[in-house]
Amino acid sequence: MSTTETASATSSTAQVPVIGHWVDGGHRASSSGRTAPVFNPATGAVQAEVALADQAEIDAAIASAQAGFEIWSGYSIAKRQTVLFAFRELLNARRGELAAIITAEHGKVLSDAMGEILRGQEVVELATGFPSLIKGAFSESASTGIDVYSIKQPLGVVGIISPFNFPAMVPMWFFPIAIAAGNAVVLKPSEKDPSAALWLAELWKEAGLPDGVFTVLQGDKLAVDGLLTSPIVQSISFVGSTPIAQYIYETASKHGKRVQALGGAKNHMLVLPDADLDLVADQAINAGYGAAGERCMAISVVLAVEPVADELIAKITERIAKLKIGNGAGTDAGDGTLSEPDMGPLITAVHRDKVSSYVDIAEADGAEIVVDGRGFTVDGHEDGFFFGPTLLDKVPTTSRAYTEEIFGPVLSVVRVASYDEGLELINSGQFGNGTAIFTNDGGAARRFQNEVQVGMIGINVPIPVPVAYHSFGGWKQSLFGDAKAYGAHGFDFFTREKAITSRWLDPAQHGGINLGFPQN
Ligand code: NAD
């Protein structure tokens, strides 16, 4: 989904707060006169407006980050590590506050918001061990009397542009490592849920990070383009939809920057006939409808190798009937406790209608609608952006409902005759983010991991998001650039290496004049 949906400039006359930037270690109001609405997706109400930066604000944010970098890059490793540990401790103690902010603006259920924070916290924890991960290397006596060694230095000001669906986790894929390595970050969050970034900025301040090292620039395409073209910004880490990822990659590369741009996805689950179908049905529900399908690692296609499709569809349908859909913040259970639904609303009405239109397309193209989530409403939340869990069968692989990313709670079943037919479908798609195979046949699983053209693979695991010390990233149209997020790729991305060849002259060994190419 592109930001054009919400980026139309509106004046901030509404009686709602205006969410501003975080620059120079503090909240900064915007004077751009441009804002976009921030909804509560569960109620449909506009709960705030977010500032959309103008060029002066973009320049001020980048200049502040440059000043922050000058200070921070001079900190010793030990001092930087102290700040990282303090940030981790504060996050660990207070992450419930952040989860509530995420749910209020994104709509996902509270436990899921907590889940994304925990996955982001993993990267913070990895980053606390940065000294051993950004060490250089030393070769004594590479030639007689000559030592060769390498050191890794920060890049400077680095830009992070994040999507709406993980307002805390996705920025945390990048900024803990970037900051640990000595860089200063300018984060441009999604304008649909801009508050999590500000909460994280406050936490950094409390942890002792110098002003300017973590900046939040609210905005739309103008702010993004400001980062992509600024000569001060050294790198761009982007996560979002594929067309924008490609634009980011091309534009930032043209401006001489390092770029990692993670795009969209269409993740398939290949179910072999020997799989445990109860396990598969549970996992298809979790991976298809969790976060209302608004996850880049959601499973959106179940490839059922016959003869399992009918039985599997029956099991998934049974489970859908039991799902509770409602306000992600929970509702009063009547006994003073909160009852949490399984699934919340979609991010905007525009996005809900787009998801709905894909179901129309599938139907028109001949798919069978097994469970129809169109027109779904929640009592007491009639204006919320809800869409019911939807199950489609026999989806033609020529339909746009199959070939394009829907990014909603819509699970498509495609029946295939064999492993090979399923594999061919996965490999012929435009995306290569995640996939999963469900089977009890170790040989088939091993063959799959070798043959599938996808970056992240689950074997009886539906959402194979790698742990922090591996790296996250897909293939094909799911990742532009060659650096994945976090893990070893993250430390490489956020540092620049220098190789030094050194000789401390001993007058007795002085070689005199020699215009030849240096040899060993
Ligand atoms: P999006 O591409 O609309 O927006 C992402 C960011 O780009 C936002 O900060 C937005 O302000 C900015 N942006 C939007 N349009 C722009 C334009 N024309 N020019 C410059 N900047 C622009 O994505 P979204 O709707 O926020 O997020 C959902 C998408 O992100 C899905 O496609 C999902 O698969 C993808 N995603 C991918 C991963 C991954 O790891 N591969 C992870 C999460 C989300």
C-alpha cells in the first residue's frame, strides 16, 4: 500500500493532537502546515494528525544528526556499550507502554504488539555485544616488517524508512546496530502509526544517548526524498512495499548511498500429503490471520498437494469459526479483566477496501469463497476498519488475487498434484521473502530448502523470521540490494572497513627507492 492514501495534506485545524518530530534530543513541533490523519483503526476515529516535514525541517533534522554523529562517534566502545545496555534495560522494563501505543495506532492485538517488541528487543540484545562484532582483523608480518590490519568505522548519518505494519520492530531491525556501531540515525516512520518512534526516542534519551544521535522525522514522500538525496546521509535502510522499495533502491543508489530496501511478499505454505493436517491447519490460521495478515511473513497461499485439500480446508474452516475479531486493545470481560481478541482491524478504510477488492477479483476469476470476510463488522465498533478472516479455494494462479500481495486476512488455497508443481509455482512468483513446507519427510524438506528460490524458509515452521544473530531478508522483488537486515549483514552494512598496511621503519631495513609495484 502506498502512502498516497493518507499523505494528502490537511491543515491541522482538527481538535486532535498534532504529532511532531524528535530533533536535538527533544520533541519538535512542525510548522510545515501539512499533516496526515492518524486513525484508531478499531473505531475508525481520527485520533491525531501527524506532521509532514517540509524541506527546512528535513534539513534541520539531518544537520542535528550530523552534529550528533560527531559526538557519538568519539565515544569509546565502553561508553557506547553502557548506553546500549541502559536502553535494553529500559525497554525490557517498560515495553508494555510501547505495546499499548502500537495497538492504538496500528490496531493489532496487544499480545501481538508485545511480540513485535520482543523480536525487536532481540536485536537490541545482539547489538549490546557489538564490540566483538565490529572488531577488525590483524595480520602480523604480512611481508617482512609489514603488518596489515583492518578497522571498521561508522558511516555517519544513516536513514531508516519504515512501514506501518511493524512500527517498533522494523526500526529495531536497524537502529540498535547502527547506533552501536557509532552512527547517527534519522528514522522516518510510517505516517500511519508515527508514535512508537517517538516513544523509542524518549527511551534513548533516558538511556543516555547524546542529542542528535536518534532523530525522528515525520513525513511523507518529501521527507523520504530528502533523505534519499541528502549528501549528508550515507545509507538508507528501507522496508515497505515493492514498488517503493525499488524506487528507494534506485534513487538512493543514484545519490551514492549504501541501500538495503526490503519489499513485499507472497508467502506460500507447501503442504505435502504426509503432513500432520491438524498442525498445518493451526499454523495456517496463525500465519494467515495473525496481525490481520498485515505481516510481510504472513502465509497468504496454501499449496495443498492432493489429496489433502478437502480435509485441510475443512479443518481451517472449523478454526476460522472460532476466531474472535475485535478491538486489539481488548474489551471488558465483565469481571474487571480485559478479554483480547485473536485479530484486530486493518490499518485504514482504504486498505480494507483494497483487500476486499482482491476477494472480488478472486471471485470473478473463478475462485470459490469458502469463508467470506467482506462487509464484516464488530458490534460497538461499526466504524472500525475490520475485515473478516477469508478463505478462498481453487484460486486460479493467473488471478491478480494470486499473483499480487493482498496484505490482509485472506488465505488462498491452490491445489497442486505434486511437490514439483508446488515448487514450480513458488519459484515462478515475483517475490521470494518467506515460505514454509509442512511434511514429516526429512528428505523432501531437505530437497525443498535446496531448490526453493526464497530467502527465508520454514520447515514445519510457518513464519520463519530468523533470530537476531542470523539475518532477515528475501530474494527477488522482496529485497533490493545485497545486505539483509540485522545479524552479520547488519554489522557489515553499518560499518565501513579500512585496510591499513603499516611498517615501522627500522633504518637497517630501509629498502631505498623502488618504483615497482609492492610485492611480498
Ligand atoms: P509503503 O511502501 O506504502 O510505505 C513504506 C514507507 O515508505 C513509509 O514510511 C512511507 O511513508 C514511505 N512511502 C510510501 N510511498 C512513498 C513514495 N511514493 N515515495 C517515497 N516514500 C514513500 O508500505 P506500507 O504500506 O507502510 O507497508 C506494507 C508493505 O511493507 C507490504 O508490502 C509489506 O510486505 C512490506 N513489508 C516488508 C517487510 C520485509 O521485511 N520484506 C517487512 C514489513 C513490511
